[in-house]
Amino acid sequence: MELPTKVLIGEGAISKLGEFLADSSANKRVVVSSGSNVTSMVRRAVDSALKEEPVWVRVEAADMENVNRVMQAASTSGRIVGVGGGKSVDVGQLAAFKLHLPFYSVPTSASHDGISSPFASLKGLDRPYSVMAKPPVGILADLEVIASAPRRLLASGCGDLVSKLTAVKDWQLAHKVTGEYYGNYSASLALMSAEVVLKRSKMLGTFGKESVRELVEALISTGVAAGIAGSSRPCSGSEHLFSHYLDILAPDAGLHGEKCGIGTIMMSKLHGLDWRLVRSALKNVGAPVQASQIGVEDSKVIESLVKASSIRPDRYTILSRKKLNKRSATFLAKSTGVI
Ligand SMILES: [Zn+2]
């Protein structure tokens, strides 16, 4: 198991970044991989929290070219800090993994569980899903910064959280059918995070300080669950395959967590779970429950449902068992109100 060793969550936590990174065994050089949406206020806060000015690398896209840019800036010593929403954390994480350097995650939004997971999602690889790297050594989450991110991002984070419900069901199914390893502890941990949304969606949807903290803690826990399981199984099942297929058909439509949330509604129905509860929880937090809300055409939803399992044949899920065709996929999407 590889897990983060330090987690700091709090208002104004960024001002403690210097102490957070303090580690006598490491070189002082700090390379920050940051996204284009990182505000100048956050940038100033990072600069003033560190004794020596860090090297900033602006990540334009989550691809190998940007990973190489961060690697060049970091050379073979120092630490890499990923400051941003998604891309910059993934790129920094993979660069650190390749250079065997410690990686620190400083999320500026809470739109998905990549802020703590041992995986990185990159474009241009041979597969459309995440690659195994190492979890961050430390995660520093400034609640003031995260709470000021657009609500759509926070709602998307709730979508990624709720998806653990069907991910765990798929894992249990795979264990039964194929004999694949199943870890009850990591599965329970991931389920607990899904329940934060299912049971407390009204409170969560206010996105006040308390709810943002709960959202961030739950997202970090799901990354830890993946670290304990040694795979993304507790966090990613049929609903993620659906989301990944939509990424191919409609690359610019919707956020990762939004697509996973919509996928969870439909996969819950396939599993015989209370899909209406999933739908109403997503509605309560302001996450989309219909494909049209994220600008995806009905035909793309249906095609994704039919073909999703083909992008990762080794991952047994409810889609491997039910093998949807155009007709049954249309019925599923219509009966759950997704199209
Ligand atoms: Zn996810």
C-alpha cells in the first residue's frame, strides 16, 4: 500500500505550504506545475509561503509533452507540487513518478478524486483511462480557495463521489464471476464517500464551509481507498467506462464527475439499486442528471452505453454481464430520464 503521509485541510492552508514541504532529506528546489486557471492570488500565496521562489511550469494540457516539460524543469532533485484543478496535478504527479521525486498535491477545486489518487489521467496514451503512478506524499487543501471555485466544479466532485456506489457493486460482481481480488476494507471506505452524497446531499449542496470540507475529505478518502486496493477498482466501474467513452465521442462536453454521475444513475438501475435516490442526490447538489444539460446528444449516450465495456475488456462490470444493445441501451437511458 502506498498512501499520502501528510494531509492538511483548512482555511488559508496555502500560507502553510512552506512548513508543509519542509523535509530535511530533500533538496530545497520546488517545481510547481500549475494550470492556466490558477489565479494570481493563489500564485502569490504560494510564492510568499515558500522561502525560495519556486520554478513555475504552466501546464497547457494533460499530455506527455507537458509531463516532459515539468520533468526538465525538475531535473533529478527537488520536489514537485501540483497546484490546480486536474491537469496540473496529473501532469506533476506523473513527472514526479518518473523522476522518483516526492509529489505534493495542492488542489484549487474539488471536482474529482484525482487530487489524492495514485492515478494520473493523460491524453495521447494507448488507453483512455488513468495510468498508475504513486499517490501524492502530501495533500494540502485550502478550503477558502476550493470553496471559491465555481459551484459547477464542486457539484462535479459530488458526481465522482457518488460513482463509488456502482464502482464497488461492479467490483463485487467481478469477484463473484471471475474470482478477482476484492478488498472489503477499501470497498467500504469508497462506499462511505458515496454515502456522504447520498445521505447528505441537501447539506452538501449548500457548499458552505462545512460541506466543502466534507466533500474534500470524502474525495481524499476515495484516493486512499484506491491506494489500499492497489487498483482503481473501488473508485471506477461501469459508470467510469461510460464516462470514458463519452470522452471519446464528445471530448468537450461535461466534466469528468458530471459524466460519472449521470453514468451512475443508469448503472444503478442495471444493478437493481435505488437509482432514483442517486438522481435526486445529484439534483440536490446541482449536478446534471440529463445528457442535454452537458450538451451531449442522445445518440452518443446510447453508443457509449453499448460500447463502453470495449475500452477496457479486462475490467468486468455490469456492462460485461448485461451486454446492452441499441434497444436496451435506449430503454435504460430513457427510463432513467438521462435522455
Ligand atoms: Zn473519477
